[in-house]
Amino acid sequence: PFPLPGEMSSKALWGTAFLILIPGCLGFYLRYTGISMIGPTLSSMYTNTLPTFGALFAALFLKEELTIVYFVALACVVGGISFVTRLQNSKTTELKAVRPAA
């Protein structure tokens, strides 16, 4: 059912190469640059927003219905991110206060 690589058109091969190289490599680079900037704890928390944005884009582009469950989940995700962010900021402040002056 699927053509072998030798049977694929050059347009299909170039399209596949583009999808591998440009979005794949660029996305990989941006992800790890972001992790190095904000740290692994916050970046893992923002990963929890992916299903929320998936449902939002499904509602926008596919005309899916957003139910109350979506908004409850959104509140949980935003609440969790704000809790972890506040917790991490307070730990950083405590560490700066405890650290002796050089």
C-alpha cells in the first residue's frame, strides 16, 4: 500500500526531508534552549499545558465543543503552574537571604 523510497516522487522526498530537518531540529533546539533558560522544573510544568492547547485548537479549528471539564482542567493546570512558580521563587529568595556576602 505504501510506495518504497525508490518509488516516491522527489517532491515527497523533499517534503519528508523538510519535515525532519526544519521543524524537528528547530523544535528540538528551541526546547532545550528554553529548558536551559527557565530550568527543568518550570519547563516540565509547562508541558502540562499541551493537552489544554490541543483542546483549544480543536475547538478553534475543528469546531469541537468546550465543556466544563475543559475549564476545570485549565484551572488545575494554571493553578499548578502558578503554585510551582511561586514555590520556586520563594526558595530562590530564601537561598539569596541565607547566602553570606562575599
